Amino acid sequence: MKITNKPRQFVGYWGCDSRDKLEARLAKIISKSGGEIPVQKIENSSNLSAAGNENHPIWNVASTECDRPQHLPTQKSDKTWQIAALSASGLSTYPSTNGLLLPDTWVNVRKNFLILGREPFGRVTLYWTQIEQSIWFASSLQLLLNICEKPDISIPGLYSYSCFSYVPTPLTPVEKVFAVPAGTELTWECDRDSGVIFKPPSKPLLEWREISEEIQDEAAAITELQDLLKNAVERQISDINSHETVGVFLSGGLDSSIVAALLVKAGVKVRAYTLDFGEAGIPEYPWAQQVADSLKIPLVKVDATPRRIKQVLHSAVKALDLPFGDGVTVPLYLLNEAASQECAIVFNGEGGDQLFAGWTNKPLIAAAVYQAANPAGDQTFALQYLRTFHRLWGYESKVYQPEIYTEIQNVQPQDWLLEALNPAVGGSLLHRLRRASLMLKGAQNIHPRAANLALAFGLKVRSPFCDFALTDWTFKLSGELCLRGACEKYILKRAVENWLPADIVWREKRGMGVPLTSWCFNEFWHDIGDWLNPAVLQSEKHWQPDLAAQLISGKFAAGIQGRRIGEMIWLLVMWQNWRSQILGEKVKHKSWNHPFWLPRQVWNYRQRWGE
């Protein structure tokens, strides 16, 4: 049976401008969405919340997710109203200090105050911009862009994207539009008499840090972890009836396999979805099939071959909302598309690497040992961490045109890492790295892209590893239980070794094998000349016009070869498509001054003979 799901999002304003002016702008946002961003019409009172009087700021929200403002209990005399909220899972899971369970993102008002907040895992995005004397907010960047007169590229946003493959908060790719960081509340105050809005202070909601009560007993840790994993899933299936089928995205890796096993153990009807990249690369689906067979659940193999990637590229960029440069993003769009035809709820294994010290921590620990013998300060370690992203940092003079290169000279990308790596938080190196991974690679990349894709299809997406009780417990673990010799995620593997086939639990970790380099040299060859056309890049005045040709020829840099060629090409492709699909920039005149119009075999011949 086909499931019909509706995208979920909200947009609104709060401030001191005239209601007529603000309502006209809100109507403009809804009108410009053109049905692709189907916010309910402004006159639909059942989906519209409004309040305010002459003494307080006025506000209004149009939403497809929440119906009416909700009064929140508070110890203060002033009433607090939650006027907009959104949860990727459809459940409220964040435990606030007053005992309430909060959604993933929320908008509250209290007398002269506006409060925007996000839970610490960063699952749902929240943006804001100030126009005159009002704050506009939305769960989708595209909604806010509908009222920006001429949205311009943020150069720090562009530079950070080339370093990380995502734009770190509070930056966005657009000037004067900002993101609320995960695990943070921002509060504005408005003086209605003067019409002045005061700059918001930032309030951290939760600080991931090592707990002094260390767990060293392996047997006790295994038992506790098994219970925590089961409880995490139980909390996320509380609204699922026995007849409902849920989807699970199954790569055959450890984390997604654990989630599938726990759902089956809990008696949930499960349909698994896995990716098929075609003939190139090392296939993942045989591992997923092994897990599905062992759990006796159906497995749907989703076509993620180059033909399908090209067919959905523009739709995927729109669904992602932000530019995300990892090669897995468009295949993940295809997973959500397939699941949305049969399910309303999907589960994934995202977050396991961040919780249990996945494989990327090993080179960092080695670097820290070296630094201990050759100390050079926190900035040096931040640079070591920056290298783990394996993007274009360090190659700026070859990447950017001279004007942009000059402009970014005073921008230090390691500054976006310092809070996450803050040594003042204390604790062992391993737990500091886990904290950083939760705050950076998890909350700013993995979780928001997963939520954006699911929300675009109206799916509720649930990540059992994003569980606060489980996460707090992992900060009690001794380092040896997380990383034992060359074996990462040791205690997690020990806890689940009787739930899954041994070769699934103990096989060596590999990232999802999207064969980007093979595709770039074959199926995407001619498309690269279109996506990264030199004349277009030259006219936009950001990237070097011959960047794609330099990368594909292997002449760009000695450190970018093999797999990394495809990763860098794709990072650029996603940015350029984001500019055209989200910013609506019209592509300029294209040239034929590039190698991609030639058959690849001819290009190879010319490369070999230096012609």
C-alpha cells in the first residue's frame, strides 16, 4: 500500500513592525513556495497561530506540523507559549530541566521575549534572520530565502563548506541568515516603545563531558549497555501499533544492523532498505542481505546507480536544503524516496560512531600522543582534527580565485572546532574526541541531513543511538572499553555479538562505499563538464575555473588521488547545484574549454602522450 506523507516545516515572525507589513511578507513566503514547500495557506486558521497586542511584540506562524500555541508550565509569573515546534521522529525526546520532554526544535514566546532552541543531537534545523525590527524564523532555509531581497553567498560559509563538506553553525551559506546551533537556545528581547530588538545571548542546554564515575568492569558494562539499547528502542516505538510496518535503512554495517535486530526483538514489523550502487565499487548489499536473512525480515534493494543519481540530483539538493558534500547524500535521498512509498516511520543507525569512538578517532589519538611529546598548543590539535575531514582545506590557493583567496586569509577554519575540542571541559582524550564528534560530525552534518531528507518526504525518522540516557552512560566508559587495541567500538560489539552474525559484528569498519571516482571517470564524465563548467565557474568568481580538470587529471595535489578525486568533485558538484536549485541562480553561458566533452578514452590518450 502506498503511503502519502506530507512535508513538515514551519515559518513565522516575531517583532515590532506593523502587522500588515509582516503578514504581507508571510503571505509572500507561502506564495513563493509554489507547492514545492507546501506550508498551509495563511488563511487556514487551524494551522495558524497568532497573538500579540500593542504592548508586546506581535508574532505569527504558518505551519504544517503544529496546530495551535501550547502553554508551557514555568516557575515564572510570565506565561511561556510554544508557538512552533518540530521533531524529526514525531516524538518529544529531549528532557528539559523542568521535567518536560521537548521536540527537536522549538519557538517559544514570553512577554517581550522570543526563544529559539534546538536539542543537542541537532536533528532538525532552525534558521533566523532580522529584517528591520522583526526576527523571522523557519525550519527550512528555503522558506527564509523567499523574503530575502538578494541573498548573497556567505564567503565564510563557502570556505567552511570546502573544509568540512557542510557549513558549520551559526553560519549558513547565505549572508545575514543564521542557524541556531544544536543544544542551544537564543533569546531576543524587544522594547516595544523604541522598537529596538536586543542581540540574543546564547544559552547552552547540555554539555557533553566525561563523568567521573568510570565503568571498567566489562561484564557489567555489557549488561548495562544491552538494557540501554533495548530501552532506547522501546522509547521510539511507543506509538507504533502491532500492524504497522516500519522501515529501517540497513547498510550491513554494525550500527544499522543493531537497530534492525532490536526492532525485531521488540516485535515490530520491519522492512529493510539497502542501496545498490551497481557494478562499480565493493557492494554493501550482500552484508545487508546476510543481516536481513538472519533476522528473517524482507530487504528492498534500492537502485542507486549513476542513472538514478542523475535523475534525482536536483530533487535531492532541494530536499537537503543545505549544501552537504558527502557522496552518500543523494543515495540516502533514494532510500527515503523508496521507504516513503510503504512506510510512515523509518529507523537508521546514525550516531553509533559518535557514541562509541568509531574508527576516525585512531589517527587523532596518535596525533595527540605525538603532540604530547612535541607540544604546540590547542590550535595545533584543532588542525589535526581538521585534517580528518579530508576535504579542500590546505589547498586554498589552488581552489579559489584570487579575490576570494584574499578575502579568506583572515578566516581560520579551526576556530569553528575549538568549542567542541575545548580542553577546559576536561576528561580523557578519547571522551573529548567523542564530544567533538557528537557536536561536529553528528549534530552539524549526519543528523540534520538525515532529518531534512526524511522531512521532505513527510517521514518520521528515528535514530535509537540519539538517546540521552544512552549517551550520558557512554561518557562513563573507560577508554579501553571503547577502543581496545585496533578494535574500535569494542564494548558495543561485545554487547551485541549474540544478536547478529559474527562476521557482521567483527568485520573491519569501512565507510559506505559510494564509488564516486569510478562514476566521475565513467558515467558522470560528460556531466562534470556541465556541472563544473569552466566558464560558469569563472563568471561566478569563486572556484578556480579549471578546478575539475585539475582534480580529474591527478595534477591538483599529491594528497588527492584515487577515492579522494571523486569526493572532491562531488563536493563541488553539490555546491554548484545548491546555488542553482536553492538560490535560484541562473547558469551563465557555458564553454567547451574543458576535457569532459571528449570521450574519456581520447582524453586518456592525450594525457598519456602529453598532447
